[in-house]
Amino acid sequence: MKTRKGKARAKIEGGFYFLRRFTVCAVICFAAAGCDRQPASVQPSIEFTQIPPTGEGGPRRVEPIAGRVTGGRTDRKIVLYARSGPWWIQPQSDKTMTDIKADGSWENETHLGTEYAALLVEPGYRPPLKIDQLPAVDGAVVAVKSVAGTPPDPASVEAPKFLQFSGYQWKIRTAASDRSGAILEFDPANAWTDEKGFLHLKISSRGEQWMCAEVSLTRSLGYGTYRFTVRDTSQLDPAAVLSFDTWDDLEAGQNHREMDFEITRWGDPSNKNLQYVIQPYNIGANVARFTIPPGVLTHTLRWEAGRAEFKTFRGAGDDEKAAPVAGHAFTSGVPTAGGERILINFYVFRYAKIPMQNENEVVIEKFEFLP
């Protein structure tokens, strides 16, 4: 039996135990209630509510694009890009920001591309006008979202144009495109073959606009020897550029696997008129410049893993044992073979010291590939 003192002590200890339990429960409940009252941390995100169709890029056509931001502040902005080779700022180079409305929605217009991207950025962010890869989320870029274009309406799609040259099929460019940092117009009528099968490319005038020409091989050939035989280019306008390029739209990590023959004086008659290039061109070791003579010339590229050797010969160039008039081998920064195609461009250098004066035409007699 418990004494009176024992019973009293038990009551007191029981009271303390109850008080301790009550206090712990109250603290837990208070903390839980406090958590319920605080706003949940929501990571900002972007969704598209209106997606433009897939289309070849160019300045002539725009389509509406719209979306919504979740968890973002309305003082932030949306930056839009469309992919046509690289990613291009939208809708214009001087209109790079899209406002976010009070309900989180946004809308604007964009030129066409294969994909579309929206960046949620902090106030004061200065977006690049052209990028090969979308930026990562960091302090200034809060969220990034990209989406493929929707299937286009068949009735609105211009049928692609092709020609046959030297036993290969080539696609003729019809849409405007970027060359040397400027948007240029391309006229499909400026690329054709004659009765001998020679390829003609022309720079023509349309009012105050120069219309250029481009054809691209419809398949990739990979490592091997590429050979182009070209009639006399010594009388080209100094601002005219004839280039033979390897180009991969999808491989931005290797500078689009771009390697170039560029026959031009870049708008200055005192410049040399040929350069071999592997990209990026702003590395001095990636460019080799030469002066080539008048007459028919053959330009060759022997491309192997880790090596790209350029040469230029007089004449038809069937016998490469002849001494070259120009040549250079690159062994550093050479891209690997992949999805590249051959592009032949004839265009105007818009930043020329002496602007384009006259219409010009070039003739490519033959293209050959030897594995």
C-alpha cells in the first residue's frame, strides 16, 4: 500500500508527465499549423499553350506563339527562340522580351523553325541574338522550355525544289537565311543546270534587294575526298562569296561540322581571294588564305579522322599529281563525320568595304566524291 506521501508524489509526477506531453503536442501542432500557413516553394516552370507549325526559317512568315508561367513573378520576362540550324531570337533582334501578364500567361509571334524555346529570365537579362545551344538554368535564366513545331498545314507548305548535278540530287534553297551575320534572300530561279550538266549559280537584283543562290546535297557522304571543278572566278565582284561547305544542322557541339572553301575578297579588292576554313574561324590556326589565278580550277578536300587537307589545282583536276596552286592541312579541331551535307552557296557579303555592284554568275562544272 502506498502512503499518503507516496500518493501525493505520484499525483505530482503524473501531473508533470501530463504537462510534458501536453507541451510537446502543443509545440508539434503549432509547428504543423505554422507550416500549413507558409506558402509552398514552387519551382518556376513554362508551358506552351499555342505552338507554331514546323517550317523553314526566314523573315517572310511569322506565326503566333503563347504559353503560361507557373510559379514566376510578373516582373520577369520571356525570351523566345526559333531553331533553324542555330537558335534565333524572336520575334526580332530589337524586340527580344515578351511580357508576362498578371495571370501568368504570355503571347507573341515568331518566325518559323523546327523547334521553339521559351526562357524565363530575370529583369535586365540581355539575351544573345543567335545561339547553338539553349542556356542552362542559372541565376539569370530561371526556367527553360523547348518544344517541337506542330505538323504544318499541307496546303501552306511550299513544295521543295531539287535539281540533279554530277549524279547527285541537290535541294535548292527557297527561304531566306543567315550568311556571315546577315539575313539574305535566296531565289530558287538562281540555281539551275545547263545542257552539259554544269551547275549555274547567280546573284541577281530585285529592286534594291540582292537575291542569292544555294544548293545542298540531300545525303551525307562522310569521310573521303570532295572535289569541285569551277570555271574562272577571278572577275567576281569583290563582295560576292562562292563557298563550298560541310554543314550539319543538328551538331552544334562541333560547330555544325563546318569546313569551308570560300572564294571571295570579302568586299576589298586588295584581299586574297581564297581561304580554307575549319570552324570556328576566329581562331587564327583555323584559317589559311591564298591568292589563286584565273582560269578553271579544281578544289579538293581530303577528310579523314583528325585531318582535313585542302588543295587547289589548275584545270579539271583529274590528275592530283600536278602541283597545287594552294594547299593546307588542318590536324587540330577537325570535326568527326556524322550527319553533315555539302552546301554550295553564292551570296553577298553585306559588310563589304565596297558593296555589291553588279549581278554575278558562277559555273561549277563537276562535283565528285571518292571514299
